[in-house]
Amino acid sequence: MRQYNIKNIREEFKSKGIFYTQPELAEYMKSLVDVEITDVYDPTCGDGSLLSCFPDELPKFGQEINDHQLAVANQRLKNFTGICADTLKEPAFMDKQFSCIVANPPFSISWEPPQQGLFCDIRFKEVSALPPKSKADWAFLLHIIHLLADNGIAIVLNFPGILYRGNSEGIVRKWFIDNNWIEKVIQIPGKTFIDTTIATSLLVLKKNKSTTNIEFIDNEAKLSRVVTLDEIVNNDYNLSVNTYVQKEVEKIIVDPNDLQLKARMAMCKRLRKDIEMDKMICELEGWDFNPYLDDLKNVVNSYYRLELSVR
């Protein structure tokens, strides 16, 4: 019988692309909420760590495939309605529109895309391509944008590959950009999670943006830049933060005379050490040191003669 502890439970979740959301990151995600909200929903709520950041009186809704995790969420959260089921296969709360959605979906897990056509799942009906079977990241985002209220906000933690990968993922990403649903892309430093050192990213989604610009933020470098839609289109709809926000390279002004002087001093220091070493060896072996000094003098004098002939 397998013995369960914190370490092997985390390893099991890690193998499924699931990583614990650190409390500091959860609080940071909450701080990005800049609209008035009346409820909050997490489609992959786990043990409720993201929802626990919100006030007790705020209605909370969550769906989780793991019944043990959902049981923990039910114990820790107040004013909470939770459903145990696969969010992509058996979505709950389809009759609702949430003013706030927060999520840390499993990274790049496999899924079963529904059949497209007349009876296609309403969440995926409008987009011209579906995410690949091997990567469900954009499927979760399609689910989230469908349940987001027109005046609401969604903050979703993602694997950074979704920002630049092509093929069907690129088509879905373009569809989000063309619909003007992406307000911010935030790069989160590596080692934010206990279980992995990879960097992650946050997407802030809104349906009622006032401009088509997108703000790109490097959280580690404390840099940000607002980028126009035209520039994003010219970059083939790439949303990687590094494409638009780069650290400035510090320019160091070097005095060539000072550099040459330091190089000569270092050379003389090395030469002095070599001479001292040879002197010690000669003393130990009883050899005559003077011929070695004469050789050095001849080398130096040859350069003096060369310099005089040039003049």
C-alpha cells in the first residue's frame, strides 16, 4: 500500500501539470482585480487557495476534478459552492456569468476536444480551431472567457508556451487578441512555485476594454510597456513578454589608456612572480641564476633597439 505524504502527493500532482499556488502569488492575483465584483469563480479550484483570498461574505464558486481537494476547499471556504467534475468535459455553472474569475489550471495537460459542428459545445463553437489534444491550456481559457461577465475580470495563471506556440494554439490566441479580450500579460519569475523552477505568466482578461492596447509586465525586472495592436500583429500575434519588454544593457565607459596601464601592470606582476619562482628553483638546485637574467635583459634590449630603429 502506498504511503502518502506531502512530498509524494506534490509529485503526483506535478506529473499532471498541477502546481500549488503560493499564497503570495494568490494575493498578487487578487490585487489585480480593479473592478467591482459580486462573486468569484475558479474553474480548477483545487483546495481553494485562490478563492480563500477573497472576503468571506463574497459568494464563491468552484469546480474541481479531485474530490479530496474539493473536500478541503469546502472546509476552508465560507459562502462556497463547489462541484466535483471535469471542468472541460462536464462544466458546471453554465447558466451563470461571473464578475471575477481566478484560475491556475493544470499546465499543458491532454484533453478530449469535442466534435465541432451543429452540436458543438457552446464554449468552443465560435473559434475556428480548437487547442490540440496534448495541450488544454487554451481550452481552459475558452471556458473562462465564456463564463466571464461583460464587465468582469479574469486573472489566469498559464504556462508561458501558450503566448507564442503556433498552429491551432496560435489561431485561438489570435482570436482572443482580435476580440480585444486581453488587457495584460505579466511574466512571473521562476521558482515562484515550490514544485517547479519554470517561469509562468498571468493573463488578465476583460470584455469591455477601452483600447486595443495590451500592457506587458516583467514582474522580476519591474518593467512594463503598453503595446499597440499593430505592433502585436506585426509580431505574428506573439504575446511573449520578452518580445516587448527588455532590460536595458548597462553601458560602461572604458578609458583605453587606463585599460592599457592596468594590463601592463598585470603583465609586470606576472613576470615578477615568474622571476621569483625561477630564482627560488635556482637556489634550491644550486644553479646559476644570472644567465636567466641575462636572457631577460637581451629580450628587453631587443625591443629598445627595435624602437630606436623605427624612430
